[in-house]
Amino acid sequence: MEGTPTTDNQVCGTVYTNAPWVENGPPSSTAEGIPDVTITLDLYDSSGNLLATDTTTTGPGGEYCATGDSSMAFEVAFNDAYVTITADSPSTPSPWQTSSGDSHIDASIFQDHIYLTFPPLQSAWHFNFVQ
């Protein structure tokens, strides 16, 4: 029941209920995934200009992976770009906040969630939403 990256430049997670929010890890065993929730990933440059958008829908266990453009991980890591993720139907506010209080997934948050595998993927996971 966990969204797991399969390629570079993905942000993955789970939308679930009946369990507390987990910032950087899989949902607890009591979590129930919510299917058919629309997830939107937006990639912005350092000036706030929209570079790319991807929309996906959660699977039967609430899992999702949204894919940025081919430079997303590089832009976030080295050029002060950032990502926002929203979950609709039902609406849930983003639980990620930078030190300035906005809901941008910046380089430090992306790095905290990096998906470690071999060979390495430039993707991040554990971006969970709780309804």
C-alpha cells in the first residue's frame, strides 16, 4: 500500500485514513488506502514560474507516483526549484512546509525523502496524505 518510484523524477506516496500521518515513512499497519484520489504535482522554478505539471490517481491501496519533467530532481536539488503536491476529492492541505511556512517541497525536503535503491533513482517517496 505504498507508492514506490519506478523511474527518475517521481514523487510518490499514499493517501490513507484511520492512522496518524507519517512524515517520512510508510503508513502504519492500521492505515486504509483511499483509491481514486486525484494527485497533482507542479514543478516551479526559483521565481515561481510553472515548469511542469503531472496529474495521477491513487491506486486501490491509496498509492500514487506523480512524474515531473526530465530535469525535476536536478532543478530542485541545484537550482532552487520546488514542487507542490495537492490531493483532491476530498481536499487535503499539504502537510509539508519549509522553514518559511510555505508548502513547497524544496531541496532539503526532497533529499529527506530520497528513494534509495541500486541503481539509484532521482526520485522521492513517503509523501503521504491523511484524510
